[in-house]
Amino acid sequence: MIQKTIAYACAALLVPAFVSCQKKTDVERCLDAQTSLAETLQKINDKDSADKYADKVDSLMDQFFTLFDAINNSHREEEVKTHPQWKPLWKQMGKKEDQFKSQNFYGSEKLRAAFLKPRGK
């Protein structure tokens, strides 16, 4: 009986400890949002795909810029900007934005609105 009680108590203590180790930092979440955004932008190549992914792009951009603003001008900003994935994805996102603008957002008002929505500080 005492062994079961001790086992349950240990399990009860280990679960929250395990869960807390699984939480991602703002930096990790920002980089994850950047990756998801870049991957989604790669899927857009015509009006149909622009309309299909516009809401997701809008949501991911909100998430990314909210996290980036929280990190910006702090010691964690360098952690993000020196991460190996940051610069290539940032350039990729910029190229896709330029492509969308040159293609008039493939005629998608939803995608245009997602990109022209004011974000950040």
C-alpha cells in the first residue's frame, strides 16, 4: 500500500516537471512561426493558392510579429538573429513578398490584406 502511494506521489511530481521541460521559449516559438510562415508562403503560386492560404498567412504573420516584437530590443533578439535558420528564412520571406507584390498578390485581395495589415512596433 505504501509503495503504491509513493509511486503515485512520484508520478504526480514527475508529470508537471516533464511538462514544464516541454515548454518552448519565445525564441523557439518565434523561429517555429517563421518556419511555418516561410513554408506556407512557398505553397502560394497562383490566385487559388493565394486565396486558400491567405488566412493562414495572416494568422502566422500575426503570431510571428507578436513574438518577434516581444523579443525585439532584448538580449534574446541576438539569439534569434544569430540562429542558423533566421537569415535564410528571413531572406526567403522577403523574396516571396517581393514576388507577390510584383504579381499583384495574384489578384487575391485576401493575400494583399494579409501583407498590408499593420503589424509590429
